[in-house]
Amino acid sequence: MTTTVAKTLNWEKVSKELDIHDVVRSASEVISPLGPISKFAARSPWTGLERQSFEQMARRFKDICDIELFPNDSVLQTARNQGEIDLNFLEEGLQQWLNKQSIKLPRETVEQFCRAALLQDQPSSELTVLPEVKRIAKKLSSFNLEIKARPSLQTLSQRFDQICDRGGARDLNRHMIKWCKLFLDESQAVWSMPNREEGFYHAWRRMVSHDPAISSEARRQLKHLPMQADIALKDALSQLGIPDSEVKQYLEAHLLALPGWAGMMLWRTQQQIKESSLLLDYLAVRIYMELVLLHPNLSLPKQKKEGDKLLESLIAAWIHWGNLPINKWSQLPFEEQKARLTLAWRFDNIIRNRLWMEAWEKTYEDHLMKKISLKQPTSDQIKPALAQFVFCIDVRSEPFRRKLENTDGFETFGAAGFFGLPIETCKLESQHSHSSLPVMLKPQFKVKEFLPESQYKPFYERLHAVQSLKDTFKSMKHNLLASLLLPEISGPWLSMQTLTRTFMPRSAGRLSKKLLNKWFMKPEAALTLDRIHHTSKQELPVGFSEEEKVHYVEQALKMIGLTDHFAPLVVICGHGSRSTNNPYAASLDCGACGGTSSAFNAQVLATLCNLPNVRKALQARGISIPKGTVFAAAEHITTVDELHWVYIPELSNTAEAAFIRIQALLPKVREEVNAERISKLPNLKVNCKNPKAEAERLSEDWSEVRPEWGLAGNAAFVIGERRLTRQRNLDGRVFLQNYNWKKDKDGSLLAGIISGPATVCQMINLQYYASSVAPHYYGSGNKATQTVTAGIGVMQGNASDLLVGLPWQSVMQSDHKVYHSPLRLLVVIQAPKEYVERLLNQDQIFHQKVKNGWLRLASIDPEGNWKNWS
């Protein structure tokens, strides 16, 4: 055995006080759990870090992995050139920052330097290499200037930096990617990794000594691994010489080296108790491989001297921005030199970009305030509605709602798209059920579609025939002999499909749907809304009790803000999307619910609202639904802006009249919304002659990398009455949640909106933000060069990190121009000041987010006054 592992199993010498499970749990806060791409859910990359300020995290990530969390100079300059940043807000932010500083220089001198640093180009690198600049920097370095390289995690993980510098990180990452793909594979590998059921560490431990990709010497060492992952991790850390006080930061650096694969391991730990130690397994494998493969060739590096370089850059900044010739620098008194260097050091790139972004955010807030603070008609002046539509708060619903409301008699509401129903759904055509609610919640009930006996057998025979054909095709692909015959059998059909899909995508898609619908002939199914009793305690209860039906309908109507003045027809509108050959299809369906359409939830809620027993119970609770009011359900398909009906019960005369009017209006609404939306997509004509046909082509074209913009552009979340925003063009950038503070005396509705929909919207906002400011790290690159791997996610090429964020095409207008404006979410609450104060006092998590700059908060009081709470 070699020296490295001869010291082995000295883990008992590791500090008894170090609980490695707790340390791993704490270190995991720097990454975000990453679920399979087929169940895409928007997540903030920094959810576990909101106890510290946004600026603190920006500095921390700059130190750990050289990631910028504020928009870069190019993005900010583009926004300025487009008139999106009011320089008055920039000046206001600068003055506020200066008021907090103590700099022993004249205020005029300080302001001139800072304004120049904000508005002018960066100093040339040629300035720092001037002999005179180097001479002055060397002279000053001998004095105690109290200016030094900012405290950095790099000083705590020098060895990890050395690995990166020598390319060792690439080699280590390559091995980790290989093993992660084998362990996490869900569909692509014909032969699965042996012993996966024992966990990642145990499966790897049994196989790694047979890996031909590593040297025979390393394989011999890896035959003598500890039996348990936690012991192996502590032993490896001990042999690497990592002190207990630095273990957490060292593990963080390793997790951030491959945040995608590590994030997938973290997600798996949260799904099942038996995999709760999977992230610890991952770190044990990674750090033990570092110990064996890289440690023998490394020695601790010497501390680098950064002081001279830092001083040179600060002096160059004063030459460039302070209009201070180098020959005058030596003439300045030492105390003034020190003060000037301190100012340049404090007013660094992170502060400058923070001020620019805050000015951008305040400019947008000012524009929004002017749009929605104008006097709106009171509820007494609004005519009774002929039909009411409940849409998801999704920003893509805003243009559709606006166009729909241009016709008198139509009223719209906004609420979270799962409509407060914590259900797991099971459709006729699916063998599996899936959760139909935000991923941060757990389903409590199951609702199934079912058929009467007479229709059951014929439909399932047809369904089984199609499924058998798919299974046979897959089996032939994976069989050595059958795969040789498969091209001869499938070639003609697949060739024809390829040609039609390539050159006539719209026609091919329509024909394919027509053939499938004709074959399946799916009958109208009923729903298991009544409780079905069963003996298994592990399964979710199927259906609702009578009390539960009333509870969830009452809760949904209150959250929607629809408890009186019901129209003859109320349409609950879920939303989904359509695209072809798109790994990110699930991200376009719903940013919160793991890529599921909310049409099923809409049907369940509408059906419950029509039940006589439910209505009778609601009346006793103060919600009286007129006898002639009928609830229906539809799906807003965002890629084509079409309203597809999924549930139409028997209509009353007035409801039928409303339905006929809606049907006549929808083609016009669809065309107008498509024209507005498609004009924003790149490489398309602004005045498209047939926006409907173009939208259908985008959804059916399997070479299309951008079928729609999704939620790009999102910037604000307005919680208030619809009359606040009605007939206001919000450019599809605002989440709209109905709320009436007068019906919420105890603030419980507002608290529920903040802890639920507002939290989800912030996650969506920060994922788009992260994919825009750091696309190379938090995005997923170009769709055209992505590889779907292991059935769980995408990589660039065949050996990259599992990509965690949105593709380039979801946030970029072109290679050099950002489409999504990276602004932190602005939450606007229409309520009296005391409501907002009560909310901040009661919800400490939300208060922390506002205080630490993870989102912004404003309110509109009953008199229409705007207050910023950030």
C-alpha cells in the first residue's frame, strides 16, 4: 500500500466534535436542489443563503468561484442606452452610499471620482505596468495602509485553488461526471450500474478498483476504502490536512465545482429517507478521489502577495477617473494618498454595479408606479360581468387578460395556477400519477379520471396497442440482433416523418394530433371527487370528504377574490404549453409545479364549484353562488395563446349566451395576443401577416430553439384589485394576484399569498436573473449544442456539469444582447400601511428577504400613495 493510504484510516484522530453530517448539511446551502428536467421547477440558486445580504453573497461567490452576481458592464450599458436607467436614480444611490462613508477628502473630490468611475470606461491595463506606478505602489506597500485583498475563501482553500490551476479539477470533474451519470441514469443506459440500491458511495466503492480510466497504482489504493461514506469523508479530509474550522468552506468549494450533479444528489436526498445521505456519499467519493488521484502530486502553495497589484490598480484608477497625473501623486501628503486609495478600494466594481442595478430597478418601479397609480374606476362604476375568467398569475396571462377585457362584460382574476388544490393526478392515458401543485408542497389527495365499464375496455385496448408498439421499438433498439433489423423496418416511416417535420412542421403537427385523437377517441371521463376508502396507509386518499370539498372551494374562492358578484359563467383557466423536441418543454408549462399543466386542477375546482351540496355549505359560510352561475374549465396554451376548453357542464340560458359570445371573441383575442407576443421574438418580422400560423409553426417545429419567451422579462408581482391594473399594458412582465384588503381583516390571506405565490414568483425571478447575469455558470448554454443525458437533464457535450438553469435562448435576444432584464422581483401590495407592517412583523423570512435585498417591496395605500419598503 502506498504512503497516501498507508496513513489510512486515521479518521479516529479527526476531531470528535466534528459532526460531518451537520457540516455537509450546512455546506449544501450554497447549491440548489435540481430535479429531473422532465419535471422542471424554477428554483433560486441561493435559497439557503438569504440570511445574508445580496451584496455579501455577491462578494462570497466572486471569491469562491469568480462568479458575478450583479449585471456586468455590458448589460448595464445596453440598458442605459435603451433609456431603461434614469441617471437621477443613479446619483441618488451614489449620495446615499457616500453618506455612509467616512473619507478624509473634500466631498467635491469624492463625488467627481465616483461619478467618473460610474460613467467612464475602465482604466487601461497599461496604466498598472507603468514604472512610476509600480514604484509608488512598492513604496506604499511598506506602510500600514489598512488596505488589503478582501477576506476571501481562497485563503481558506489554497490547495483547492492549486488543483484548479494545474487542471486537476478538470480531471476530477471528469471522473465525477462519469460516476454520477451511471448512478443517476433513469432511461438511457441499457445496463444499469450494479448495486445502486446500496447508495452512491457503496456502488462506486465496489466498482472503482476496476476502472481502466485510472492508473493501476490508484486502483490498488482504492481497494482499501473505508466501508462507510462518513468515515471515508472524514479520513480523506484528515489526510488532506483540512482543519476542522475550514472543512465547511472546503466542502462548499467542491459542491460549487459541479453544482448541477451535486444539486441532483441534493434533490434526491429530499425525496426519499433511504437516500438522505446521498450528498454525503457524493462528497466522500469526490474528496477521496482527490486524495488518491491528485494529492501525491501537490504541495501546499505559498501565500501569494496581492498587495502590490491591488495598490497599482487603485493608483491607476485615480489617474484615469480622478484626473490625477502620476507626477502629482508623489506631491500629495501621505494622509491624502491613503484617503484616496481607501476611496478607490471601497468603491469597487461590485459597489458600482450594485448602484447601477438599483438605479435600473428604481427606474422600472417608477414607470410601474405611474402606470398603476392613476385613478381607476371604482367597483360601483364597473358594469356587472357577463363572464369571469380566473387565470394563473403567470406573466404570460397578462396580455391575454388585457385583450379579453377590452370587450365589455368580461372580467378577469389572477391566482396561483394550482388553485390551492394539493392533489396528485392520474389521467386515463397515463399509467402513473403525478403531483399537480408547486414542488415545495406535498400532495394530500389523489384524483383520478375513470370510465364506466362499457367504455373502459375499448379505450384501454387502443391505449395498450400504442404502448406495446413503443415498448417493442425500444426493446429492439437495445437488442444486439434486433437493432440490426430495426432500420430496415422503421426507416421508411421515420424518413417520411423527418421530412414532413422539417419542411412542413405545422401541417405535420396538426396531422399527427388528428391521427392520434382519431385513434384514441378518448371519451369524456369522470373524476374521483368522492372519497374512496382503502386500507393502505402509505397511499394518498383518493377523492375528498364532503367537508374537504367545501374547505378547498372556499379557500380557492377567497384566494381568487371571488366571493360575491358572480357572473353567469365563471371560467377557471389553467395553463400549459406546446413545443416539439424541446428538453425544456416542462419549463414552459409551469415554473412552479414541476412542468405540469394546471388544466386538470381547473377542471377539478370547476366541478367542485358546481356541486349543489358544496354551494349549500358555502352559503352557510357567507359565499352565495347564484343558481344560474355555472363554472367551466379551460386551458390557456401559452405557446399559441389559445383557450382550450376542458370542461363544459350543462349551461344555464345566461351562461350559454356568455359562452357563445366568448367563442365568437376568442379568435380575435388570440390573433391580437399572438401579434404582440411574436413581434418580441428575434428573427421574426414585426408585422407578421399571419401571427396565428407563425405561433403554430413555432410550437410544432422540432428545430425551433425558442417556441416562446416563457417567463422572461418578469419583474414585478402586484397583489391587489384588478381595477388597479385593468387596461394597463404591463408588457407581460408582471405577476398579477387578486387581493382585497377589506376582506382580509386579520391579514391571513395576504400572509398566504406571500408565503405561497410570492415565494414561487421570487424563485422564478431569481432563476431567470441568475441565468442572465452568469449564463456560463447558472444557465445551460446553447440549446443547439446540448445533450440530454441519463434521462434527467442536459449537458454541453458528453462530459460537462449537469446544467442547472435556463438555456441561452430563454434569456438572450442575441449572442450579445440580453432579453431578460436582470432585476430583482418587485412585490407591490395594495393595502394600508399597517397591513404591510403586520406582515413584516409576522413573517420573518419575508422580512429577511426584503431587508437583505433578495426582493424589493412597495405598497399602495387606500389613498393611492406609493411607499417603498426596501
